[in-house]
Amino acid sequence: MPHDTTLIGTIVAGLGVAFLMGALAHRLRISPIAGYLLAGVMVGPFTPGIVADTGLALQLAEIGVILLMFGVGLHFSLKDLLSVRRIAVPGAIAQIAVATALGMMLGLWLGWSVEGSIVFGLALSVASTVVLLRALQARDMVETEKGRIAVGWLIVEDLAMVLALVLLPAMFGSRGDEGGGAGLLQSAGIVLVKVVGFVAFMLIVARRVLPWVLHWVAHSGSRELFRLAVLAIALGVAFGAAVVFDVSFALGAFFAGMILGETQLSRRAAEETLPLRDAFAVLFFVSVGMLFDPKVLVEQPLPLIATVAIIVFGKSLAAYAIVRAFGHPNQTAMTVAVSLSQIGEFSFILAGLGVGLKVMPPEARDLILAGSILSILFNPIFFTLMVRRSRADDVPEAGVPEGEAPTPCDAGVVLIGYGRVGSHIGGLICGRGTGLTVIEDQKDMAAAAEAAGATVIVGDATKESVLRKAGLDTARTLLVAIPEGAEAGAIVRRARAINPKLVIVARAHSDEEVDDLVRRGADHVVMAERETAARMAERAMLAGV
């Protein structure tokens, strides 16, 4: 029986080659993103061998953007967004203006029209959602002040690009028409009305309906139905926002996640979408690589160097200067600058629209695509350099005398995770007056632990630096209360290496997890099913059964 396997072939080729090149990149101690981009070049139409469907790959990548922005929204409250508006709004607008001006000057130098040069500069001004968020999440920066500024900045850029995508056809789609100025103002007014309408709808209607739906599904007891509801909300709201209100998929998904993030089910919703977020984020980088034509490296070397310089240095220096001008510290300015030193999905859309309207020459699109590839490759390197510089600056900025290291927490008991199980453990320990340090990566749960009297470290417990900051070197006991077996195993292994005398107690959900945790160094492993069975049998014996 014949079948159309274009979609299956694209997914298989994309994920399969991405796995091989990502593993090679990891082996060479470079960012896996470089491997994913190279995988896209290998399966793209400009290189021999397997050729995946570019159109399908771009649509699959859009799903990755939706799920990623939804996940960020789950950890990003409206209060966080409003708290950075005074720097994010004027900062993003000023940075867009600077980058657009630099791109326009390059375009004019290359002999393009003024209109085409402006569109080219505009495409260089907006950062990639996926790259920025992946970089911040990998370094636990999303919920820090500098992370909130970077995400808020990104939201403002997205809104600006939505406005540009609507105004460009109105400006250049029908040249020579009378009343162009009036039509342009009308188009701008319609866009603003739709954006305001979308925000109002999400804050007034969706804020009441979506949490109610998710709670109803959660009480049904079906994990499969809950997972399906989360995905339906994320994708449905994003698609509806684009179709009805003409805003981007990413912005719609972000607001959906932000609304659900105010509920008690936000952590569970984030966990359910994590595997799909990771898989489709990989397809995003593969799709970017598929658009890259290596010939541009030979045919336009000098314009390409200038384009990359504007993306990596020009707009980053502008962002750095703007953040510093608003009185924020050096580390915050560096984080925002490095986060924005790349371009991505909106740039491709603007490039395609500019060429389609015959405003911008096709070679400008090639420079934008090549500049995106190279800037995404450089971005992890700049982040690594920035993190090293930040660590060197941590001591003076924290107010610790120069030459002295910050003192870690003096903890007798360290608890990983303050969820349903961890909060009960923390309540019992704090109630007895025993010193307790909690490591938690969710700010609402971290606040609950702090309110209970524990010392709280906000961060990823799988990282050695976070464990040491919690005082694991001198602690007596480590309690691993998180439900994820793979992460628990990594924590136990690192904790045992840090402190061989530490007593480690972990939880598990299967015999395989018990064996794995013991093999990695846990002294005691509590399996919920076994403990439940033992208590029920004990009650039955006391009742005279």
C-alpha cells in the first residue's frame, strides 16, 4: 500500500541526524546546538544526500517555539512581566532602532534601496526566542532579575515585529495607491486594537476559563487526559491568537502559560510538556540549518562579516549601554547583551516578506540566514565567557571583601524538592527546630519553604555548584524528595562525590529506580508503594486480621 511519508521522513531525518551530530558535539565539548544546526545543513536542499522537506520542518519548528514559550510562561507571572516594563519597553525599542540603523547603513553601502535596507536592518534587530530561552534555562537564569529583563525585552521585540509584519504589506504591497498614509494609519490602528483585545481577552476571559478547565481535568484522575489538556491549551491558544488576533504563535503561547502558571498545577503542566518541548526545540535548530546555503560564505564574505558584526556586536553593545544607562549592574547588562546577540525565526519571516514584496534583494535574505546560523553558533561561546566573567565579578558585587570566598550554608539536613512530599518532610523537620536547607527551582515552592523556616537555595540541584552552595560538603543528611528518577540519580551521584560520609535518603517509584539509586550511592531508598503496603498491612494486623 503506497503512503505519503514526507512528514515521517522529515521527522526521522531531522531527529536522527540531529542526535548523531549533537552527540558528536557533546563529545567534542561544544554546544549541542552546533550539532543540530550542522544536521540541518546536512539534510537541507543545498547539500547532497538526504533532503528533508523544508516547509514541514519549519512548521514543526514553530510547534517547538510554541511549547517553549508556553513553558516559560508557566514560570513567569504577570507581576514579573510588569516589574521589568520600565527597562524592557524603552530598552527594546531603542535597541531595535540602533540595530535597524546599522543594518540600513550596510544595505545602502551594498547599493540597496532605502526601503530594502530598513527591512534588512529590522530583521537583524530581533533575537531568536528559542535560542535566548534555551540559553537562559540552561544556566538557571529565567527567574532571576536579569533573566526577567531579557524575557520582557524579548516580548517587546515580538510585539514590535508583529506590528512590522502587518505594516510592511500596507506600506509596500500596493505602491502608487492614493491615500497610502491614511491606509497605513488605519493598519497600525487595527494592529493595536487587536493586540489590546488579545491581552484583554487573556486577562479577563482566559484567566478564569483555562485554570478551571485544567483543574477539572486534574480531578478526573487521568494523567493521559491531563497531558492532552495541557498540550491542547498551549497549541490551541497560540493558534487562536494568531488566527483571531494576528499576534505571533509565541506570544499567544506565552500568555497561556503565564495564566496557567498562577495555578497550583503549573509544575505538573511543565513536567508533562518537557519531553515535547525538547524534541521540537531540536527540530527548530535543524530547520534553521536547512535554510543555510554554504555558497554565501564564498560569494559574499565581506557583507557576511559585516552582518554578523551587527548582530553579535552592534546591537549587543547597544543593549549593554541601554541597560547600564538605566542603572542596572554590569552582570545584568552583560546577560541581556549576550542573550540578544543572535537572530532567528522572526528574522526569517521578515526576510521572506521583504523579498516577496520585492523591497529587499534575495542576497539580503541569504545574508540574514547565514548571519543567523553563525550568530547562533557563537552565542553559547559568548554565554560561557560571560558566565566566567560574572563569577569573577560575583565577590565584589555581593559585598564580600575581595579575596574571600562566599560562605556556603551551614546545613545539617539538605532537602531536594519542596513539592507534595518535600513540603511534608520540611514541615516535620522545621517543626522540631532542626536546621534545614532546601534546594528548589520553583519560586512559589521556594517561598513556601522559606515561610516554613528553612534556608532556601533557588537553583537546579543536579548542578554541583548548587549542591555546594547548599553546604553539602559539611551536611550530615541529604533527602532527595523529587519524583524524577533520572535527576535523582544524578543528584545522588554528585552528592556522594562531594561528601563521601553523607547519609543519603531518596525516594523511588519502581524497583529499577531503587537499584539505580543504591548503585549511585544512596544509603536508603523509600519506595512509595512498598511503604504504603507496609502501613496498610500493619493497620490490618492491629485490627486483628
